[in-house]
Amino acid sequence: MSDIKGRYLWLDLITTDLEAARAFYQAVVGFKLVPHNPEYMMFAGANGPIGGSMLLSDAAKAMGAPPHWLAYIGTPDVDATAEQVKALGGTVYVPPFTMGDVGRISIVADPQGAVFGVYCPASASTTDHDVEPTGVGEMVWSELMTADYEAGWSFYQKVFGWTHAGSMESPAGPYHMFTAGKRHSMGGMMTKPAGMPVSAWGYYFHVANLTESIEAVKSMGGQVVHGPMQVPGGAHVVQCIDPQGAFFALHALGA
């Protein structure tokens, strides 16, 4: 499964109100709900399931974790990756474990504190991970705001083999893009603004109509925190917080 290394394979929304959060993202992003079990329901975009939703555990709350989106990045050996994370100064919050017939998983953080999952599916996937995601509801971009870009980039390059895909200047400073495999680019990272309290990942979901999605965010109790704005290539994006407090962003080809 070497082809999964460094690719985004799954996302989870971990929240405090499942019913409200699911209704919110159905309206805002256009997700369809796919029942799995009473505690876990999957979100599907235009091309099938992209993630799921679950309650924030009491243990996570006790550690100070807020509602959030969590991405799982592929690795052929979860145990070895978790050990590498520790050796490079990161933290393993949930040691590697096998989840039924789903696969092997671990929840970790980079040395600057940004949390993510590592995942090796139990069976080989037929998904072409080099295809650019363009369907409604797909995660089209990831973004790391970090306390130390140089250290952060070194960490992810070593752990996942990501390659640099170009840089550009932004009002907040240099913005560096990265990729895995043959995709042109799949995300970016930069040193976080001074007012941002922690290093964190954010994820952008593609929507059909950004104006309508922004109105849905507001009408259903969410907040728009930045944008909408045009980005290189002509697309428009907006950054938001859902009613439970989870950060997310939206992407559309037009305004």
C-alpha cells in the first residue's frame, strides 16, 4: 500500500451535538448522510463517502480538545509512523490500534502541536489518489497554520515524503504549497498569525454555490471568520466556524 503514503484518506468531524452538526453540514456543504451505526454516521460527497461524524469524548474534553475536523493521512505502517512522530518531537495521543475491518489508526500531533490521524486501511483501495478532487463535498485543500513553518515542513517531509509545490506571498506572509504523488498540489502551510493561539490544520470543502453556502452558515448559527476572497486560479474561499465551534473552510469555482 505504498501508494497511500502521504495521501488524505478520510476525515472525521468530532463534535458535541451530532444531530445539529449533521444538519448544518448537509445544508452548508451539500453532504449526504450514510448511516453506519448509531454513534457514527458518514458524510458523502458527489463521489462517495469522504468522512464521518462522532461525539467528542469526555476524555478528549478533559484534555481541552474542542469540536474539530480531523484528517487521516495514509501510511503503509501506522506503528512505524507513530514511532517516527515521537522520534521527531511529536506526540502520540492515541497509540496505534486496529478498528475492526476498517484498518489500523493512530492520533498524533506534530512538534508544534497540530493534530492529525495516521491510517492504513485493512484492504487495498481502488481509489486513484492522484486525481484532483472537484466534486461537491470533497475536501479539496488542507492548510497548516504553524508556530514554525521550517520545522513543520521538515517534519511532514520526513514522515510522509511530501514534496514542495511552490510558494507565494500573501498579506500574512510566505505561503508554501505541498503535494504527494502526481497531484499538482494538495495543501499549503505557513507560519501562523501572532493572534492564533495554537498550530492547527484546516480543511476546505468544495461547494456548488459559495454565496448560498455562506447564507446557510449564517442562518444555521455558524460564523464567517475570513472572506470570501479570491485565490490564485480564480476560485473563491471562505473560512468559517460551525455552531459547535469547529473550524472549516469552503471552496467554490465562482463567487
